Amino acid sequence: MADEMADTRDIVQELLRRIAEGDHDGAAGMFAEQIDWRLSWPAEGHPEVPWIGHDRPGPRWPTTSAC
């Protein structure tokens, strides 16, 4: 666990260094190109978080353009 913490800390420090130096391409290069956000939730959803599920269409929260 300590090694994982050191690895995470090193990665974050490197990201912040690149951002501080204005190395935007280098900072962006540290991120994955494609991420699979699918989670292994039950198809019918989960009672604690009813807004998730495999068959849920688009956003269900009201959105505003006032930011």
C-alpha cells in the first residue's frame, strides 16, 4: 500500500509540475485516451443510487446554462 501511495504521489507531483511549467501537451499525455466508465451494476439498477443502470437514457438532472 505504501508503494501505491508513493506511486500516486509521484504521478500527481509530475502532473502538477507539467501544469506549472506550462507543458499542457505533457500534462494531457498523462491521461488515458479512452476510458470505459461502465460499472458492473445490476441491469435493474441499484436501490441506493436509482439514477444508474444500463438502460438509463441520457441526463435526468435539470440543467441550466447559467454558470
